[in-house]
Amino acid sequence: MKITQARVIVCCPGRNFVTLKIETDAGLHGVGDATLNGRELAVAGYLQNHVLPCLIGRDPQQIEDIWHYLYKGAYWRRGPVTMSAIAAVDTALWDIKAKIAGQPLYQLLGGRSRTGVMAYGHATGRDIAETVEEVLRHKEAGYRAIRAQSGVPGLEKVYGVSTQGRLYEPADAALPSEHDWDSSKYLRHTPRLFEAVRGAVGEDVHLLHDVHHRLTPVQAAQLGRSLEPYRLFWMEDPTPAENQEAFALIRQHTTTPIAVGEVFNSIWDCKTLIEKQWIDYIRTTVTHAGGITHLRRIADLAALYQVKTGSHGATDLSPICMGAALHFDTWVPNFGLQEYMPHSELMLSVFPHDWRFERGMLYCGESPGHGVDIDEQLAARYPYQRAYLPINRLQHDGSLHDW
Ligand code: GCO
Ligand code: MG
């Protein structure tokens, strides 16, 4: 079997998505997600100019060899652009391989380990009362795990909180919008938020929170400790993780579980965090971490240290990534939790899919492959629109801070 054609499809049905479609001489095709929020065209260009010419004529069944051909063959290893491009190829090839076998993808990975995939939803409000209301609404809808974020008094815009009352989409402007930040205000407010949320929702729901890389290690340790009475399922991205050693300090001071890794793109980004058991959940997912082939390596390393998966599932990952991730989650022995941030109806119609959400659980489908495709004609009606993620400045003097 040979790859006959490969093309990159960029579309914006409400937000930008980069999709790779690979076709074969057997009449089968596969698709992969290559979306890198705010840097979409860099990955599209990398694929278009440097990857696709090398794929034509290759046997699509040689997934492992093609992965290393693209990784080692580039000489310039790792990085979000390279790894998202490799991930898209890898996802499309797994899709093709499973279609050849006539099996849903999870069967090729080793079969089903669970009946469904536990998902967490986002409860967000402009203040504590609104967030509590949203948490209760999610509980009512069947969610067993809920992430709670709220506006902070004295700060105008906060990560995760929509000011227009619609679904939150952080890449909200053609040039980066500017947010203001004050860690002291946030550190005072967040324990109050969780005191109210835990009081209202009771004991049976898992609660989560995303710090979004904003604290120093010692501030993160303070926050983790102050949240212990409310028994969080996890505290996410408490501090930036380029320096993996930073997590030793957080770990010394708090037993609040820690989830990290949505911005990681390889096993090397989390090797020390996992081996030292400084984290409890690894947030890498298919698109940004080199596809199914590489994600499996990360999950296997994590399993040795009882670290579980907690895959990123924001809307900047396309429904293709979600489909592939759900097959992965259905198989992976050390599964923890899957993030679920629903796409709009329009986005879902551009990507016909067989996965579904039902009362707090996600289920992959049973059709051959990963079960997601792209409607190219519909996608063509929604061309790329430049959109950036925001930046953050300290409120008191305008210094650039982590967003
Ligand atoms: C999450 C993430 C996202 C990111 C987004 C950036 O936990 O879901 O933090 O909301 O901000 O993926 O592109
Ligand atoms: Mg996050």
C-alpha cells in the first residue's frame, strides 16, 4: 500500500483548525489534527513544505518507521510545531491502519480497559455565586468531575472566565488582548471559591482547578495547602514547568494532587516530573505530544510511577483529536480523567464523528479507525482568521507575566 496524496486543510468554523488528510492507493484515507492555537499556520507550513513531500509513495502501515523518519530525520528535534506536525501524520496513519483492519482504533492498541471515559466539565462564573451555580448545573447534567474557575475581585479579565456570557474561547482577537494580574488577590480569593463550591456541591463530586501557570513555586505551595480542606482532584499547572525541579518545592508542602503538561510536546518535558513523582496526572494529549505513538510512550513511563493520564481537551484541539484521544483513553491502563470542553454545533458538523458525550462520560465509537472525518466542502466555507491567545500584565506596573 502507498500514500498517494496528502493535504493540509485550514478552516475557521468559529475557531481555527489545521487538519491533515492522507490518502492511499487502496482508496482508504485517514485524518489527523495539527492545530496549535495562535500559531496554526506555522504547523500548516511545516507540514506543507517539509513533511508532505516526504510522505508520497511511502507505505502508510509503517507508522513507527515514519514517526522516527520525521523525528530523527528532521535533525531539529521536539518543539510544539514539529511535534504537532508529526502528531497529525501519526494520527492519520493510525486511522488508516485501523480502517485496514476494519477495527475501532482502541482494538489495535490492546483493546478496551473500561466501559467509558470519565470527563470533567468547566464551571465558570464572574464571581463565586455564579461559579457555584454553574458547578451545580454541571452536577445536575451528570458530571462526576468539575473544574471551577471564577473572576477575582479587582481583576478585570481572568483566565477561563467569559465576559460576554458565551462559551469561553481564549484566542479572542486578531492581535493578543491584554489581561491584568495580581497573584495576592488570586491567592486570597481561590480558597473562598472552593469553600463555597465544596459546601454547595457535597462530597461526591471531583473538583478541579486550573492555575494556568501563574504562581511562583512557593505561592503554588501556599495555594495547594490552603485548598487541602476542599479535597481537590487536581490543581493544574500551578507554576510554569520548563524547570521541572520547581515542582519539588510545591510537593514538599502540599498533598493537593498536581496535573501538568498541556503545553508539553515530548516525553523529555515530563521525564523528571514523573520519575520524581512530583505530579499525579500528565496532561499531554494526541495533537501536541507527537500522536498516539508518542503519547503511549509517555503513558507507559507514567504508569511505572503511578502517574495517571488527564488529557487536555480544550476546544483548540479539534474533534479529530478528541476522537483519537477517546480511543487512547478507552485502552490506556493508567487512565485518570479526560477534559471535555464542548465544540459548537458548527465545529462538530465540519468534523463528522461517532464519539459521544452522555451524563459526564465520553464514549468512542465502534466504526473502523478513530471515527472522525472532515467535511471538506463545509470547511472551505470558513477560511482561516488570525486569532491570538491573550497576554497577561501585572496590575501594579505592567510587567509581562505568564498568561
Ligand atoms: C485547559 C487549558 C486551555 C488553554 C488553551 C490554550 O486547561 O483547558 O488551560 O483552556 O488555555 O488550550 O490554547
Ligand atoms: Mg489548562
